[in-house]
Amino acid sequence: MKQRFTQNGKESVKSVKITGKGYWITDEGVLNLRLYVGAKGIKTWYVGYRKEPTSAYQNHKLGSADVLTVAEARETAKIFLARLALGEDPTKKKEKTKQALLLGDFINNTYSPWRLSIYKAATKTLGMMQSQFGNTFYSRPINELKVADFYAWCSIRLEQGRKATTVNKNIVALKAALRWGVKHGYIDSNPLEKLELLKEYDSATKVRYLSSEERKSLFAALSAREETIRAGRDSHNEWLKERGERILPNLKESAFIDHLKPMVIVSLNTGIRRGSLFQLLWSDINFQESNLTIRSTSEKTGKLVHIPMSPTLKKTLQAWKDQTNGNGDNLVFPSPVTGNVMNNCKKAWASVLKAADIRDFRWHDMRHDFASQLVMRGVDLNIVRELLGHSDLKMTLRYAHLAPENKMRAVELLDNEMEG
């Protein structure tokens, strides 16, 4: 029996029926993750595995379903299977060799394989850690890392012209790796737990979003690009026809000439990160319920994010699906060159921004634009946090100043008190 478990609702663990007989349910979300429902209603997570291809199939107990959430059970199962794939025996207790463990060995041999198995977009973060900490700290034992040394490192980076936000991102990534090591028993404690982040001033956290004029210019440039390419295709087909050669498909019959315009519409209407956009599957889009899901495996924070689709977004994706015959686990926006996950669209994006005369606006700023537009329309910051997939409201507070009516209400209350 198979089921795609959810934390709440009809497909949740709590809703599983008790039949008086023990039985198994396989989770469709993660390979080999299974829930055993006991005769008396005790529910336990297991992961199925084989030590060797020819070995007997075994079940390894992960923990009670009353303790482990669906997300936690999936992560634990993935870690177990990743360690098994690396040739380890995850069922054996780890030997106590933690104190002599070098930071570089831990990051490269233990943390990186796990992170890459869970987050396909982890290569950039791991590469950043190697470039920033590799020469200075990777050769040191983890238990000998000192907070003072990292404060000195931060000072040097600031003197070199790095922004506080950039330095903080480097530190956050390293601290997250060490916390993971503690959680899974590879190291005894996180020596950088008390390392505080640098203060980020407003200049370092400026939010860039589109003005209404820029928005009009952007879509005008996108439409002009499409018309230019369509006209070019028609002219080229006439040239081919005159020479008796096979003509190319008529772009006038397509809703879009390529992936760029629908990708921009998706980004502006969901705030999705570029890496998650590139990994978006048609199975992540539910047209019936008007819902788009960003899988935890493609999301930077590892969180599952659900975003309602606006009518414009739904219409765009439906037209793109019809045009590309998209279905199932196929990529929504595959690379036009390889057919696999796209790695960038810088050239086309830069040409559109230039034509629209929009400056200092990165692809990632469409995520800021999505959040900013919501806040300026009075959407609660906590809802914006959920839509962005932020784990902490602090990340979302950067948009708080865009809700001027909140400040106005506060000032009006003060004015009323003075009148009284």
C-alpha cells in the first residue's frame, strides 16, 4: 500500500486507519520510507534497505511517528540511504574519533555528500565554503576552532570590502554544517555556536523591486522580444522556402517563443528562487487546486512551500504546458540545449533589462518584488514569510517598511491620545 503522506489533512499519519492488524504503508515522497501501523495503533517509521544488491531486504527503525514528523522522517531516511550509498553501515554505532576530526574532512567527506543528496542546488554553497574557509580553517581539528579566530576573519573580510550580509551568509552556512554534525553524532559540540553575526545596516539590506513604470517597461520589452524573434523566424522560413528546404515551426502558433517570458511571470508571481525555478516539475503544479509546490529538495531552506497561483500565473503555465506537451515529472523549463536542468539565462535576461532600461535589477530581485508587492497591498508579514519559505520572521522583516499604513495607524493613535 502506498500513500504520499502530509503533516495534516486527509493524507496525514494521524488519519491512517487502525484495522486491528499490523500493516505497512510506503511513503511516495521518499524511496523506501515506510510506516508500520501496529494492531493497537502504534505507528512507527522505518526505512527499507539492502546492504548488498543480493542481500535480504531489511527494515531499519527510525522512530515513532508521534515523535518524528513526516518531514523529519523523510530527512532521516534520506540520510540513512545516502550513508549506505557511500559504503557506510548506518546501523553500526559511530566510533568515537570525533575530537581529531578535521573541519575539511568533515565538510568534504561527510557533510557535502549528504547535502548534495538532499539539496541538488547545494554545489554553490559548498563551493563558497571551500573558497572562504578552505585555506584558513579546513586543516584545523573541529574541536580546536576558536570564535576569536572567526571574528578576526570577519574583520579581514570587511576590510577587503565585503558587505556584512555576504560575510554573514558565509558564517551561517558553516554554522549550519557544524550544527548538522552535532545533530547526527559526528561531532560533540559546535565550537562556533556563540559566534554572533555582524550587524547589517540598511545600506547592506536594501530591497530592490520594480516601480509601476519599470514593470510596464519590462513586459513591453518581453513582448517586443517575442515579436522580433517571430518576425525573424518568418523571414528565415521564407528564405528556406525559396531554396526548397524544410521550414521551421511557425512561432505565431505558439503562446511563447521560448522559456524566458513564462519564467519571468512565474518568478514575479511566486517569488521562487532561480535554482528552484530551474528544478520545477510539472508534477509540482496542481491546476485543479491552483497551487504551485516548491519541493524541499529544490528549496534553499529545505522547506516544502505551497504557493497559490494567481489567474495570470495559472493561464501562463497552462499555455506553456500545452505548448511544450509538459507532463508528470518532466521539467517545466528544461535547458533548450541539453534538455536537463538549466543553469542560467543571463544573456537573454540582460538583453531584456537593457531594452527596458531597467538598471540594478538582478533575477533574484524578482523575489524581492513579489514580497514587496504583497506587503504594499497589506498582506500580513507572517503570510509573506510562509510564501517565501523563510524559516525565521527576521528575514521577512526587511519588507516591513513597505507597509506605510501600519506606521500611519500608529501615528494616528498617538494623535488621538493627544487630542484627548
